[in-house]
Amino acid sequence: MYFQIDRLKIEWGKTLNEVRPLLENIEQFKPYGGWPNIRCSCLKIFGLAAIEAEVRAPFEDRPVLQVQYELSPIKSRFWQKQHVPYMEQLEKVLGTPVKSENLYNHSYSGKENLSGSVVHSSKWLFNQARISLSVYGSVRNKDSGLAAAGIFIDLTDEIAISTPFREVAKSFEKKLSEFITEHTPIAKFKLGIKQKPFQIVDYDLRHPYIAEKTDDLRTSQRALYKRELYQTPSIISSKLEVDEIGYYKVPAMNQIFVSNKWDTVFLSPDQINDIKYWDILPARGAGRKELDLKELRIEDDRYSTALLDLMLQIESDTAQEIEKRQGYDD
């Protein structure tokens, strides 16, 4: 299985840093923010004229999971909606979409739609990928040319593509488990909010929260979208409630571990760790406390002191002052 940029076929599963040299002789454009990405010239996709392709991955050393194509304007016949020429071609290539939605705003009848809007969307679902079409309200002027629509390909078979990265995580988790016993001292911090396992929610799926009930899928997502988030050792998990955080040291690894019932991160006492504390003030919601502990997010009730106690423990053991910020619950 592969994605295509003009005549170049690239296998799904290659990491972004493996794809870069394959595209180095194609005209490049400035990358966008968010995930690491490569923007390059592309003339055609699925028989439609294009101006660029954008290849994205969660990290440079993770597989490409998204490819986006910007499509050139097509002049529709005077009685046709803007999306019709794109759909006619895509249905020849991909078949009937599983979902289509017209988003034309009748209040703008007789006026030009804003280029930032989308007036039509369609989706096709396949075993390993989802393909989406978005037709813009009017032409967008990009540094690669004029774009009137976009095609988005998302790889959805996360279990299959994550295999080598799961093995790396599993090796670390096995090593950690070798140093943990029933007698490992663990400090517990009782929070005012129930914690949740890490998962990617995909609202385009029939069951968006399927990862919450599928350990294999959650393990795959953790390996793809996180670099230092691991499965909580079973001995530790069995001792924690859904509203508790476990804090324990493993001297043999010279690391401190922080776990909720499902997910775990480690802290190094002899180097700076990525930690941020947020005091979320009430606005639309009731407000809360939040600790971003590397890749583990911990939330607590605004009136609870447990998270503050945990922070004091971390600061004491790492000799690191935690960065503190304030914002609003909006």
C-alpha cells in the first residue's frame, strides 16, 4: 500500500525522515505548524490537477500518517455547484463515498463565499485509510498556487503500522517491570477528578472512543503519537484507583516514575524535565488544576491540594522548579 506524489509511489510505513530524501529533488515550500511536515510540488492526484502535496507525521522518526493535496480550480458548468466536477472524477476512481455533506450557506446567495469556508465535504473509508474531499468556498491563494479544494488521506490502521514502535516501548516496559515488586514503595495522590487513559478520539469512525475499550489499539496509539509515555506496570496499576496518581522510584534505572492506572512517564532526577503546571481559572467552566508531566496530563479539581502536593514532591526529588502558568477555562 502506498501514497503517490505524481509518479512517485511511497510505501505507507516509512517514517518522515525516510521520506525526506525521496522528495528532495521536488520543489519544496515552507512547512506548516503542528506535526512535522514536508510540503512539495504535486501536479496531479486521482486524475485531478493539483498544486502541492503535504506529508505529515507525529514525529520525524514516526511513520507518515497523513497526506494532503491542494487541488487546482475547475470551472464548473453554469448550473453546477462548485463541488460537482471534483466529485464526478473522484467517484470514477474511488466509488461512492460513505458520507457527503453540502455546506453551502444560503445566506450568502449572490455573494462570494469566503475562502476559509468549506462548501462541500465527502469521505471514503477503506480497510487501512480514510480519504476526504473538502471544496472551499472560494479560491485560496497559496505560495504554491491557487487552490479550490483539498484531498486528505489519513492512515487508519494504527495497529499494523505501529508494530516496530510498539516493540521498542515493550522492551522498555519489560525492563521497568523487572525492577518492580509487590513491595516497591509507592506514594499515592488522591485527586478530585477521575483520570482517563491516553487515546486518540476519531469522530469519523462509527465508534469514536473505541480505543478506550481496546488495549491493543491504545498501545498502538501510544507508540505512534507519544515518545515517552508507557503502559503502567500491572503491579502498579492494580494498586491505583482511577482518581489516583502513583509516584515511585527505581534506583536501578536512576529514574522516578509517575503513573495513573493506565499510563506512565519517567522523570530523570539529574536533568531538566518538561513539566508545566496550569492554574485554570473559572470562565465557561468551573476551572481546574492541570499538570503536563512530559507526555502525561494530570487534571485535578480546583479546590483539591493533591496535585500541589505531587508537585512539591517532584520539585524536592528533582531539584527542578516547575514552570507555573495561569489561564481561563474557555
